[in-house]
Amino acid sequence: MVHTDIRPPAHPVPDLHGNGLRLRPWDADSEADVEAWFRGRTDPEFRRWNTPLKITTDLDSARESLRDAVRNTAEGTAAAYCVTDAATGAALGHIGVNVINRVMSTARVGYWVLPEARGRRIAMHALALTARWALTEPGSGPVRGLGLHRLELDHAVGHDSSCRIAERCGFRHEGTLRGAMWEAERHDAYRDLHLHARLAADPDVNL
């Protein structure tokens, strides 16, 4: 697949719907969104498995990192989605298509779910929706796709639930990368990760 148009996609990114979920862009000017972002990024389970470059410690740092995510979405280098309940609009978590490389037609996907929404297959359904959109060519469906060739997903070794979600959504396990991510809440120590990926040519997944 050859891509000659490397301009970023139009903003805002489209809402995605399915399995009782609505995925919509985050709003950095919404106090409710900032609060949800803060709770997600400071949750002990998130902090156990993820160490972002800027660690969220309070509402101000949460607002700053959310603004970064919204800015990256506007610039076309990422697509940050708030995962919500389609019926109530309640925020359930986050999923993002990150490090979008238009030359290589690749990106990396990551997600988290708020504590009260766990156990409902939220991450699995959000990942399936997002992967379908990211790997669909623009103009080939009801929602303009991102048109990527390859979508990667990685997680710390030992994060078995993420492994199961990835494989259930068609992301094949491709191997272990040694010392490829930071240890929990540290920027001076490293741990191994599992790499999964899905190609546009791979079969779609029905959950």
C-alpha cells in the first residue's frame, strides 16, 4: 500500500459508535473531562502499568496533559478519544491512536478504563471500534477512516488482561521487546513489553 498524501486527517476526528459506546474527542475546556482524565491517569492500576513522560499529580497537571492530547489530535499526530456510555454520556475511559506516522502508515494504540467501568468489556469494545476506524481507508465506509496500514499495541510483560484484549481484537503477539518501556512511576529504569499488531489486511473481528 503506497500513500502519497501525508497531510493530517481533518479535525475533529469522527465520533465512533457501537456496542453501547460512543467514542468522542476529549474536550480540554470541560471540567468534567478534566476530572475524568485526572481520575484515569492517577488510578493505581493505570500507574502500575503506565509511565507517561508527564506524570499526572493534580488537576492542573491533568488539564495540561489533556490539552496536549487535544492539541496532538488537532495536529493529526494522534487521535485521543473519550470512551463514553452511549445512553448516558458518562465517561468510561480513554483510547488513543498515538504516534501517527503518515509516511509509514503506522500508529500505536493505548487505552485505560475508569475503575467503576471495569468488568464490562469496555476496553475490548473500544479497541475493536478504534482499530476498525484506524485501518479503514477514507471513503470506504460510513465514517471516514484513518487509512493506516499497521496498528501496534504494546503493554508491560505481566499485564495479562491487556494481552487477552489485544488478541481478542485481532492484534497478534509479535514478540517481547527487552527494556523497551519505563518501570512504574520511574524514568530511570526499564522493563520488557509485549508487542502486538494488526494490519489493514488482517480479518476484521466481530465481538
